[in-house]
Amino acid sequence: MIACDPLGAAIALIGAAGVCGVFLLALGERLFPLVPSAGLFTAIGAAAAEGLWCLPAAAIVSVLGSSAGVVGTYHLGSLARQRLSGPRLRRMLRRRDRRGRMLRAARRSAAALPFTSQLMPTARILAPLFAGAVPHNRTRFLLATGAGLAAWNIAFIGLGYGLVSASSPLAPLPLGLS
């Protein structure tokens, strides 16, 4: 039986492209979520620890690639909003029942909700699409989403880097164990 490691193959293939490959992986993760993002960014960090690319550059470029994917999916949602907007959407926002209150609360928490949605595995992919479909402050949404995805990407890249660095035979021993 032949073992198939699509993530390892992607990292090896993209490694030749340097940090441009990291950008493409992060962008692809947002547009075509075939590989879990936690695994992808951990693998990027591990590859950085092995010298495939510089750790700070990989972190920054991954955030830029993810941001480009967020803008793309947000734009798709806003195109849907333009097709569906009008009196029906305004009526939904003015409703006095539970749904109307939830929609208005989501609009008011336009910074907290996008940040936290980027820290939840499935919601992080769908949140920009849904956010584009609801009228709100776009700049505030994109800044909060960017901060959330930066926290997610950098945490997992750091995890991958730390795991490979700690398992390396050249890694320094913790204090008191030498």
C-alpha cells in the first residue's frame, strides 16, 4: 500500500517557490478548503524550521495570502447581497422578534464576531462569505478578520516550528537537563 501525503507533497512542491508558495497555499486554503488549515499552517511552520523559508516571512506572507482569500470570499457575499438587497433585507433588520434582535446584535458587534469566527475551524472559512451578504462597516470587519486570521496562522506556524525545533538533535536542552 502506498501512503499518500497530500500536504507533504504540496509543501515539497511549493517549497521551490519560496514564500510566494506560502502565499499561494494560504490563499488556496481560503478559497478551496480541502486541507484543514491547522495542519497546513503547522506544516508551513515545520518547513520553516527545516530551512525551506524564513519563519517571519512565512508568517507575514501566510497572513497576506489568507487576507486575499478573505477579501475574495467577502466580495462573493457582497455580490449576493446586491442581488438580494432591498425591502426584504431592511424588513428583516427591523423585525422585533428574536431573529431581528440577533441580526441587529451581529451588526453592532462587527469587530468581535469576525475576530472570534477566525478562531473556529469551520466558521473561519464561511464567515467572510456571510459577512459580505449583510450590510455593515466593511473596514472594521476586514481589520477584525485580519487580526483573527493572523492569530490563527501565526499560532499554528509557531507550533509547527516549535515542534520541529524541539525534536531536532541540535535543539538546546531545557535548563537543568544537561
